[in-house]
Amino acid sequence: MSYKCHNWTNEENVLINMKFPKNDVCEKHPKAPYAKYPNRIYTGGNNTNYPGCGKCECCLKNVQTSYKCSWTPGDKASLEFVPGKAQEMKLCKLNKGIYTGGNNTNYPGCNCSCCQKETHTINKIRATLDSHIQSTSQETNALISNIRNTSKNIDKIEKDLKATSNDLGRKATRQRNQHKDIKNKEKLLLSRERMLQLSIEKNIYKRKVIYTYISVICLVLLLLFSAYFFYNRK
């Protein structure tokens, strides 16, 4: 396995200047922190086991391109029916292959006259990584949407609580005012009861005085009648 140097990009230099760990900048994808680059290795400059990387701190694996034969069973049947170089070139072009005529020195892994790049594992990994990034992005957007909805609900609840608190405050104020009115009316009632009691006592006193006057008058009349009868007998 051979390696080559990965030169820091402008974005990565910004992250390094912001004191992000270099191993994370080298190996981890910035848009998906839990996903790693499949072909990057952070060495810190110790490249004894990474030939070709030089003095770099971040090394890239060299991926050798391999090829395969592009002929399908249908192509082979067609070439048996209509052989010839022209037909081979035509079918190879339709298959989007590379026509080599059998000279496959520069196309390792290909054993026929029409070669095609073999899909390497790194492409699958890249596709998986892109899918993971997209899935993570969708989950993040859904989470942000849920947070926003929750925030709106919390704001609504806070408004309802504030309105309820204001309503309770008004009711408490009204109740205090009613309690004061009741107290004032109780005082007024007590005052009137006292006045009524005094009036009753006055009336009783007046009755006693009247009864006394009547008694005195009756006594005087009785004495006058007695004196009158007494003198008339003489």
C-alpha cells in the first residue's frame, strides 16, 4: 500500500487556527462529525509506515484503478454472430467501455478487448458517506423543526399562563375589595345596632318619666278629690 500527502485546504486551515484537533480535521468529515474519511490517516508527521507521504501530518491512501471486461453474455452472442473489430468497437462504445483490442497493459484486471473501470470500494464508501450525511442532515432538520415547534408551544403556554395569572390577579383584587366592603358594612351595621340600642334605652327612659308624671298627676287629683269630699261633709 502506498500513500501520498494531503495538503490542508483553506477551510481546514481555518479549523486548525481555531484550535480544532488536527486528527479530527484530517480524519473526520466536517458535515458529519461521526463519519470518517475512508482514505485519510493522521500520522502527525511520523510516516515510517506510510511510504510516499513525506513529512505530511495527514496522509492519503493511493487507490489503484482496476478494470474488468465489459462484454455481457448478449455482447458475446452478438460477436459470435457478427464477428470483427468494427462490431467490437461499436458494442464497446454502446457499453461506455474502453476499446483496447486486447492490449490491456494499462488496464489491469481486464481480459478482453473492451474494458471498463471497476467500481472501487471507495466509491461505495463515498456513496455510503454521502447517504449518511444526507440522512444526518434530514434528522438534524427534523430535530430543528421539532425544537422550533416545541419553542412555539412553550411560548403559547407562557402566554396562557401570563393571561391566567393576570386574571387571577384581577379576581384577587376584586375579592379583596369585596372583603373590605363587607368589613365596612359590618362596622356600619354594628354602629346602627348601637344607635338602635341607645334609641330603645331612650324610649324606655322617656316612658318611665311619662309614667312618673302620670302617677304624680293621678296622686294630685286623688288628693284634690279627697280634700273636696272632706270639706263638703263638714
